[in-house]
Amino acid sequence: MKYIIVILTFLISSKTLATTGETGWRSIENFGCHLNDGTCYFTIDGQHVGNSECTNNNIRFSRKSSQNGEFWASMLLAAHMANKKISLNIEGCYGKYPTFTFGKIE
């Protein structure tokens, strides 16, 4: 019985860690930006991230209205093209999609 409780606790905490906070190192599966409104999106591999209002593995941000949006659009495109992994801190929603507050590139 103790083993079942330990395993369930681990599974529940693993799911919680994956939904908000640090994603761990992930590959970018695709990347793009909308032409007119400046929304950029990218899909990361693995399980979905985000909170209960916006859980997905498609992450979005505004290239135009985010203070460092242009920088991150360039960095994510470069990481995608070079097959580098990224690790992000997921916090909040951009519409119905998760967004990030900071990130690292391998």
C-alpha cells in the first residue's frame, strides 16, 4: 500500500510540475508568427503545459506588444532552425494558450 501511495504522489506531482513553472528541456516542433497582429506561436514536444485555463503544448506571445517579443521571436526561430532545446517558465495565458515569462536555450 505504501508503494502505491508513493507512486501516486510522484505521478500527481509530475503532472503539476509539467503544467506551470519550468518545462524542462524541450524541442521546438514548429514556429510561426501571424502577419497582422504580431502573435507568435511555437509547439514544444512532450506533455501539455499551462494552468487550468490554458493547457496546451502550443505556446504563444506577442512579438509586437511584449517588451522583448522581437528578441524572443528571433531566438526561438534560431533555436528551432538549429535543433536546439529550450526550457521555459510557463506562467499565465495568452488568450487560450500558455505563455512564458522567461526561457533558456541549450
